[in-house]
Amino acid sequence: MSKNIKNVSTQEYEDALVTVALYVEGLRVGSVPILTQAFHRDATISGFDDDKLLHGPIKNFYDFVEKNGPAPNIKTRIDVLSITPTTAILRVDMENDAVGANYTDFHTLIKLDGTWYIITKVYHRYEG
């Protein structure tokens, strides 16, 4: 029996990218309802901001978006770093969010009932 089997279709890559594209669109228009389509309800966020580690529930991120509004000039590049039938890691290189900051995000996705959701957002914010 051959072990040379492709276990993840290119459609899965595209579907994972669509989930993270929802995240970017939510940032662009400043919409928490759009963001909640991308994130699992139990998602977490962790990262460094002003050399301080911030960690907690995804609601902390939603509060940031509500406070700072849309990012109409945001620029991003999304890369699929790794994918399995039920998990994926995607990187988002981002410039010019709602407060003019630049970031690198790593999103861990999980596939539940046929749908990809971001379960963890880990980020690094760059200075100036």
C-alpha cells in the first residue's frame, strides 16, 4: 500500500485563507461582527506591545477594534505556513492598522464542523 497520499487539498488552503481574510476585512472596516466570523468564541490573543506581554481572551482584541475604529489603509500579506486536515498556521504581515502600527501575526486555526476558525492570535508590534 502506497504512503504517497496527499492528505490536504488545495481547497483547504483556500478556505483557511478566507478565514484570515475575514480578519483583515474586519480590521479594514473596524467591524467586530466580521471579526467574530473569523475567530472561535474561545480564541485567545497574545503578544508584545510596548515591550509588555499582553495575553487574554479575544474580547480584548475586539475592544481594541471598537476603540480605534477602521483601518482603511491597511496593507497585508497572508501566508499559509503549515496545514493539516484540522489545523493550520497562517502568518499575516501587516502595515498601517487603525493606529498606524505594523505587525506580524501568527494565527493558529482549527477546523470544526467543516469550518476554519482562528483559535489563537500571537503577534509582534513593531515600533514606528
